[in-house]
Amino acid sequence: MTELPKTFDPAEIENRWYAHWEQNGLFRPERPRAQPFTIVNPPPNVTGSLHIGHALDNTLQDIIVRYERLRGKDALWVVGTDHAGIATQMVVERQLNAQQQKRTDFTRDEFIAKVWEWKTESGGAITRQLRRLGCSMDWANERFTMDEGFSKAVIKVFVELHRRGLLYRDKRLVNWDPGLRTAISDLEVETREINGKFWHFSYPLEDGSGMISVATTRPETMLADMAVAVNPEDARYTALIGKKVRLPITGRLIPIVADEHADPELGSGAVKITPGHDFNDFEVGKRAGFKAADMLNMLDTDAKVVQVADGLIPDAYLGLDRFDARKQVVAAIEAAGLLEKVEDRVIQTPYGDRSGVVIEPWLTDQWYVDAETLAKPAIEAVKSGKIDVVPKTWEKTYFNWMENIQPWCVSRQLWWGHQIPAWYDEDGKAYVAEDEAGAQALAGNKPLVRDNDVLDTWFSSALWPFGTLGWPDDSPMVARHYPNDLLISGFDILFFWDARMAMQGLEFMGDVPWRKLYLHGLVRAADGQKMSKSKGNVVDPLGLIDQYGADALRFFMAAMESQGRDVKMDEKRVEGYRNFATKLWNAGRFLQSNGIGASSTLDAPSAELAVNRWIIAETVATAQAIELAFADLRFDAAANAIYHFVWDQFCDWYLELIKVQIEDETRSVAGWAFDQILVMLHPFMPFITEELWHAMGNRQADLIVSHWPQADAGSLDKAASEEIEWLIRLISAIRAARTELNIPPGAKMRAFVRDASEGSKARLGRQQAALARVARIESLSFGPVSEAGAAQIVAEEATFILPLEGVIDLAAEKARLTKAKEAAEKERDTLAGRLANASFVERAKPEAVAKAREDHAEKAAEVERLGVALARLG
């Protein structure tokens, strides 16, 4: 046994134990015959740092992995990082800019070499931070989405999808980021509310018979308008369908088409259609018969105006930035007398989350995956129960998105990433193969040029559950650990990552990637708002670890994680769990001071004393409760079960009750129960539990690879539990009465018992020492006694009479209680009057009304409590 320091210091133990676990390979002990359990972490960006969402996500995963490891399973937690194409390229380009260099000063290979150099030197920040959180990942087999083996899987999947007709090149609209000069995914688009304008233009009919009014928030796009759409049911425009208008500025003749996209209730009911620069217009244009190849594209990669195919944009507009072109278009329309009116309007505007520039829907050739076909088996997997989604409420959202899924754009205009394995001949025909030699063979040895683009990072991360296990090589890891058992993910990446893993896993492995999908909420600020840097309400998990320790933060995350609900950040709760850790530490010190150390048995020791039989039963019941909670992925229920057992039953009651007499039986049971506590608490608080585990005695193995308690129902002792719970209720009632009556804590009292059954008398005989020590009852009598000036406490059928003469000044105490009761009644009635006033309830702020109701309830309870105390005095 190693004597514990008086003060619990998380910082001192955390680095020491984490290094020990990792250096000794304890995150993945050799268990070739054990049942496998596999989970993969959502690979964080290699450029990233630990934020509070990561802290929640990875804490939940670590709790499950540590639990399954303690249950003896071959628990594999796959760890790695994502190459984060856009983010990483931006980091390295910023470094070059600081040295007055730019990417294009280098060849592609030279630039990529610089990215690898950055990755080696600076790309491991988040993995170091995950270690600080206590994540027991298989670091010995850490993966990276650009490492050689994983890249092999990525290229194979691209080529196979193309061969199977599920991946193709097409001209479609994408979210184009002019700042980064690349297509980006919906996830990388941030919508902001911007104060803008709504311009109403008149477009002249070709035959000179009149005008048709259209409105737009982006006037510059009219340079590439190809139609005006009206609703086929709109009687105002029925006669105009099929006619043409002459577009101002360009003179282009464009048709008036019928399409339900036009809303008769919105504006004039007529809508300008620019299929090359608006996602809705693109679909209208296709329905109107325009081929994508014929749609007009008036912007270049920098969002500057370029000439379109019909050559009708005037030279004065060419080369203008889109926003400068906007001003010039509006001025020209107004000069022509065709500007009807301008309205102020708040516009939902898309921005690139990294570049901070307005995103442009842009018509371009990109590579697409046939997501609609891949989605069908993934939909069926959830419907059939092959994938169990927890909580079930997310299934409806999953189905809605998957059943309406659009083609998935997988190409990005970057240098850093998996370069697309496609080569083009001089006619632009593409040849897809795993390498250039394969492409040459397909092309008949024509001169070929490789596609410059790289793959979307979600494409590679979609292969994470099997690509990390060695696929496509013949790896035994695949057979043993695929499918994974569980995926824990934030609901916000359900479509971007989770659904795509389901699609790719079913397509290439013939089975789901994981049996169960757990979707947790977001961590929000204390007031429920979403955290953001602009609001200044972001919480740094590393700062919380510095202040309170990783164990406290982890326990907070688990205790607050209720299925499907967001977690509200509450630093006071984190501090409270630090206090919980301190209480556990002090319990260990108490045990040590009484010669109680590590248990020598996994099974519960034999016991005769009711208090020992009770704590054994409570320990077993707690293990059962945690197991049931984990089976349902109820992290909050599991955390609360161990918290209340440790704080209430073990520390507050068991240790208090055994202070009366600590003999060999009690030492054995207390040591065993404390061991079980350390094991059950370990998944939540790994650092303090490992420290206490070793401090309590010599161990054959570290706690991290110990054994989960055997929740043997035979250890549940109903009679002992009933007796100790009765004793606890009795002591609690006596303590409450002493507090209410202002009896000095050290005052010893006599008790006279009336109407006690033989069973209660027997219990009192066995527990008299505990009553004397904990409730300060120095004697028990069963004879008659005067009830005047005595407190009375009812415990089941028995009444306990506690004479107060000589213990307190009865008259003074009555006067004190009466005065306090009258004051509380006055406040209660004042608050009741305020709440009965309809004007106050209707006009006051909701928080003021809620506060008044809370105060009223508190004062009403105080009046009742003081009345009970007065009644005790007779």
C-alpha cells in the first residue's frame, strides 16, 4: 500500500498514467482468442485542435472502449486523422505567403512535399490533445487518410465505382468558392443573414406588346439568363407561355416557359432563369430542355465576368468582379428605364466557411458518384434493423435525406489530396485506372494527361471502417473487425460521413460498416446558444482540464449526455465532479488509515454483518444498473448510477456506519467494494481510478486491463438491504429533527421507542452502536415516557420519542421557530399575491415570473418545515 497524499492533484497523475498505458501497449492488449469489439473514431482534421464537441464525442467512445476492455474483449479503437484537403492546403499556403511565396511558385510535387513536411512537424496537435483527454486509442496502428495503404483503398474504390457505372464525369452546378478556387461540399458552406436588395426589372416582350416583370437579388446574373419561368396555373401569364423576351443589355432572346418552380404568390409570379448560376434554375433549365453543356456560364474561377457561348455580353462587363458587375448592370437597367423598384431585404447568403467569401453556384465539369443507387441498400439496412440507429428519432431524418439524395460531387480543385486516377487524351476522353500504365493500356498508348483535381476528403473518410483495417489487401484484421460494432458520431455529420460509410461499406464489403449508430447532440453554451467564436461563448476543453482535471470533464460529459439532446455547458457541474473525485480520493485515504487495502478476491467476500451484506448487494446492483445502461447506450444513466452509489451509499453511509467497528470482515468487504468502485468508475474517470488502484496495494495487473465486476444476482441480500435502508431512513430523520430544532451537533440524546415490532427491536439491538455513533443516540429504552417537550419521529410502525429537556431551551426554541415561521408565511403570501395578479403574470418578463414561482414554492416549503419543527416541540 502506498500512502496517498492529502491533496488530490489531477495534473500530477494524468501524464504519468497515460504515458504508462501507451508505452506498455495496454490500449490494445494481446487477446487473440477474445471476442472482438471494434469502434472507429471520426478522424479529426490533421490541422485541428480539440474543441468541446471533440471532447464529448471522444469521451463517449472512450467510456465504451474501456468498459468493453474491462469485460475481457479484444477492444480495438481505430484512431487516425483526416488529411483535410482544403484546410491543410490553406495552412501551408498561408505559411508560404508569410515568406512572400505562393503555391504556384512551386511544382505540384514540390508543394505536396512542403505539406508533408508541415504534417510531420505540426500536424499532431490534436492527437496530443486526445491523449490529454484520456482516449485509449490504438496509437500503435494510427492511420492517416493519405498514408500509402489507405490511399490504395481510395484509388481502388474510385476505379471500381467507375467500372461499375456508379461514378462518372458530368457538367453540373457546384458550390464554388472563388477565394479557394475549388468546389466545396454543403458542409463547408455557412449561411449568413445579410442586409441586401431585391431589384425588380422589366423584360420587354420580343413582339413589342409589353413587358414582363422579374425580380432578383443577384442582378449581375441576368447577363446569362436563358428563360423566364411562370407557373402553368397562373392565369396572368397563360397567353405568354412560349413567347420570347429580349433580354436588356445583351439583347438575347429567351423563352417564357411554364414551370411549377415559379410561385404566383411571390413577387410578380415570373422568375428569371439562369441555369448556369442557380441550383433551382439549373433544374428548371433541364426541364425546359436545356442541356448542361449548352447552359451559359458567365463567371471564371475568380468570379469575374467572362464571355458566354453566344458572345452577347458587352465588352464593358468582361473582367469585372461579380459585385462590380452588379452595380453596372443595375445602372444600365435604370438608364434604360427598366428598373421598376428596389426593396430592402434580408438575404440568406452562402459563404465559404474557410475562405469567408460568398459562394457562387457555378457550372463546371466534375466527378460524381451515383449516390441514389448506393443509397438504396443503406436505406434498407436501417429499415431491416441491420443498422440500429440510437436514438430512433433520427431514422426519419436519415430516410428523408437518403431517399432524396443528389449526385455526390467528389472532385476538388486542389493539389493536396488523393489525385483523381483519370487520364485524358487530346480529345478530352477520360481513362480511369489505378495507375498511368493501366490508363495507357485502356487508351491504346495514346498520349495522356492526368486529371489535376483531387478527391473530396469525405470520399476517403467514407472508407474508414474497412480501409483502416488493411483492405483491399488480404488482411486478417478485416475478417476479425469488420463490421465494426458501434459508431458514435455527432448528428451533424450523419449525412456527410455516416451515411456515406454505410453506402461504401455495403457496396464494397457486402455488409454494414457497423451494427449500431449512436448519434449525440451538440455541446451548447450555458444559455442554450450554439457556440461560436463570433459570439465569444466558445469553451476550451483543455482549459477545463487544466483547471479541474480530465476526469471531471469526462464525467460531466457522460452525466449530461441524454440521448438525442444537446449538452448545455455548465462549468459549475464540472467543478462539482472535481469535488466528486476529491471525495473518492478521501475515501481511499480513510480506508488506508484503517488498514483497508486491495482486495484479494474477485468474488464478494463472505459476510455476516448486515452493513457488509448491504454494501455487497448495492455494489452488485450498481454493476447491473451500469451494464443495463450501457446496453442501451444511456451514458447519463450509467454515470448517475455510479455517482450516487459512490457518493451516497459508499462514502456517506457505508464508511460512516463501519466507523463504529472495523474488524477483519469489514476490512475485507470494504476493500472489495472499493476495488469494484474503481473498476466501475474507470471508464468515466480513468486517471484517478488507476492511481487509487495501485495505491491500495500490490496488483498483478493495471486497472485498465482488470476485470469488470461479476454482477451475481445471488449477492443481492434483501433482508440486509431492508435493514440498512431502514437504519438510514431513521438516522436521516433524527438528523433532520436535530437540525430543525437547533440541537447542538455534539449533543447526545436519549430515545424512547413506542409500538416497535419484534423485528424493529431486533434491528435496534444490532444497530445500537451505529445509532450512538452517527445519530448521537446514547441510549434506547422501550418503556413509557412523557411526550411533553419531546421531539417525535416515526419510522415505519415505531415512534421514537426524544426528550428535549436539558438539551435545548424549549421556550426560546419555540419563540425562534414561531418568529421564523411567521416571517416565511408573510413572504409566501406576498409572493402568492403577486402571482395571483394577472397583470404581473402577463406583463413581467418570463424569467421574473419563473423566479417568483420558484421563490413562492421555496417559502411554502419553509413554512411547512418550520411547522413540523414546532409540532415536534408539542
